[in-house]
Amino acid sequence: MNEKVLAIPLPSTSGTRLRRRVLAATGVSYVIVLLDASIVNVALNGISDSIGIGIDGLQWVVNSYTLAFAGLLLTGGTLADRWGARRAYLAGLLLFTAASTGCGLAAGLPVLAAGRAVQGVGAAVLVPAALKLIDQAHPEPEPRARAIGIWMSLGAVAMAAGPLIGGSLISWLGWRSVFFVNVPIGLAGVWPALSVAERPARSLPQRLDLPGQVSAVVALGVPITVLIQGRYWSAPLVWTALAVSAAAAAAFLVAEVRSPHPMLPLSLFRGRVFAASTVVSATSALIFYGLLFVCGLYFQQVRGYSPVRAGLALLPLTATVAVGGFGSARVARLLGSRWSMCAAFGAYAFGALGLLGATRTSPYWLALAPMVVIGLAGGFISPAATAPALGAVDKARVGIAAAALNTARQSGSAIGVAAFGTLVTTVHPFSSGLHAVLYVIALASAAAAAVWTYSCRPTAQAPA
């Protein structure tokens, strides 16, 4: 059945004007998505005190959002391809905004976690739609790479400001304000999106890949649950859960192979560049967001910082992400994709090893340079992996390709928060758990650099 274009009279735009409107609209989406990702980290102490939950509950406050985001991104990408990018973007933005209101009104962990999950659903729809809008407005590789870098950097600025904004809001208005702040920002993004003309979507079947969707959620959600709660379970229960996850992963692959219209065409991964981009994206998110979660706990629960002071302490880690994102395209062009990505993961490892001096009583300045290095690396990697990946796939599959990349990032983020949070709660004292996290980061960085180096061997690359 052919897709009908939303019948709203829209102004015609020149190429430059259209690109500016697209960046204005999609920039809002990434601002609220990444603002939410960072601002919550300084609210964790207040949430814990207010509704009486421990680190396990705080991991669910973070990961309810991340799991829904990661688990549904592939379907979100499909919707962007089938509904049209603008329509999907608006639906996701409005859902995210409404869910933020629900989070701000939550009286306990179940309602808060549910609201966070609905936020994740909205983000899962709007993020791939935003990338598809950018790709449509920037058909040439270099302008597309520059636009993606700007888009991600706008979100990085929001993430950088998040801890400081969150700390200030919490001090003045309480932890609920970190969710209410999303509402005016989300509503501000509606008009720029309405002013961008919708392109007709492809004539694609409207049926979603439900077997693939369900099996993907189970395959991702069960191991995250084991990481967070598994230390309270018996060994047989843990092994049973892992077996269920493995079976769900196998079922997902079978469903995608057999489905005439899979939500994740496995042929995308035949291209080495796209496959490697998903790996390095997941690894970077695992490192950065897992470390951000642990550092938020370190500054507030170990060093006893107030929310505002903790936000200031995290600023070198989050603010430099924007710098890395804005300079990503230029650095990749100067050094080449292969060596610039390896250097970024080397910076991750260097920064992690530099943080080994952080203890309960160590001077703050010892953590300053390592956090700056880690932030620069995190800001560089996302656009540097996204631009070549989207350029390596067929234009009709950009929406689902963008969703796959963001699924990799969100999956890595959820695993990082769960795994690193578990390490610091099971390895005592906290400083020993933090050191274990830092060694894991160094090893993961080396592995990701090796994968990217292998993928960039010079061969002909056909679109997937």
C-alpha cells in the first residue's frame, strides 16, 4: 500500500534553508535525548533519598530508558522508512515529551521506571527519523558528514551542560525538575519539524516484524537483568536466564533470515565498514556511559559532593564531547578514518589508566586531564563511525541503518551501566571496583581499535 504524504501546506525552501531547518528540528531531538542521558546522573542521589532505592534501583532508572531505546530502535528505523521521516520524528518527539512529564510526577520506582521506558520508546522513533531527515537534506558525503557532526555536537553540548543544569535544578527545585525541563525543549522542536516538507515514503508493507522485535528485546533485556540482579539469584537461575537470552538471539537471527521484510536486514553487515561501525559505536557507548554512571556515583556517594558540585566535577568529561564532535569530520579527513579512530580508542585507554589515581581522598585535579581525554574521544567516535556507515548503505535503507547504529550505541550504554555498576557494588572498596572498571575500559578500547583497523583494509565496498 502506498504511503500517503501528510496533507499540510508547507512552504517551499531552497537547499540551504532546508538544511538549516532540518538541523534546527533534528538538533532539538538530540538535545533532549542526550540532555536526559547526562542530567539523570546527577539526580541519582536525590532519587535514591526521595523514594528509597539503592544502586540496583538506580541502574533500572537509567537502563529502563536505555533498554527500551535500544530494543525498539530497529522498529523505529523501519517506521521512519515506512511512515516518512518527518511523521515518525514528530510522533517520537511528542511521546518523549509526554513521558518526561510522567517521570516528573512519579511517586515510586515502578512508575518512574515505566516512564523512563516510554521515554525510550519515543527516543527510539525520533532518533533514526532525525538521521534520515539529515541524510535526505545532505545527499553529498562531505556535507552529510559535517551535518551529522554538527547534529551530534549539539546533543553533546546538551550532555555537557546536563550535569551542571541538573545540579542547579535539583538544588533549587528537586530531582523531578530534571524531567520537567524536557517538556518546553520538546515542544520547541515541533514547529521547525512541521516546516520541513515530507518526502513520500517508499511503498513498503505496513506489517512490522513482531517475531524479530520480541526476540531482540528478550535477547538484550535478559542479560542486562542478569548483570543488575544476578548476584541475588541462584546459579541455576542465572544459567537459565543466559540460556533464554542465547535462544532469543538465535531466534532473532532465524526470524530476520526468514522474514520477507525483516526489521534488520542482515545483508547490511556484509559490508565491513558498516559492521565495524556498529562494533565501535557499541564499544564507545559502553565505555563512556558506563563510566559516566560510575563517576556520578563516585563524586556524590564516595566524595560527598552536592549535585551542583558533582555537575561541575563531571564537566570536563561531558563538555569535551562537544569539542570532539565538532572537530570529528576535520580530524578524520586530515588523519584518515583508520588511524584517527585508532587514536580515539587509544585516548580512551590512556584516559582510563590515568584515572587509576582517583580515590576517596585523592586531589580532584588528578582526574581532570583523563576525563578531558575520554570526553574528546567519545565526541569524536560517534560521528566518525556514523558518516561512513550511512554512506556505505543503499539510500532506501538509511533509516534502518541509522537505527542499527543507534541500537548498537544504546545496547552498549545499557551494558556499560549494568556491568560497571555491578563491578563497583561487588568489588570492595569502591576504589577497587572503579579500578576494575578502568582496566575493562582499556581492554575494550584495544579490541575496538583492532576491529576498526581490520575493517579499513583497502578493498572495494559495495552498498549493502
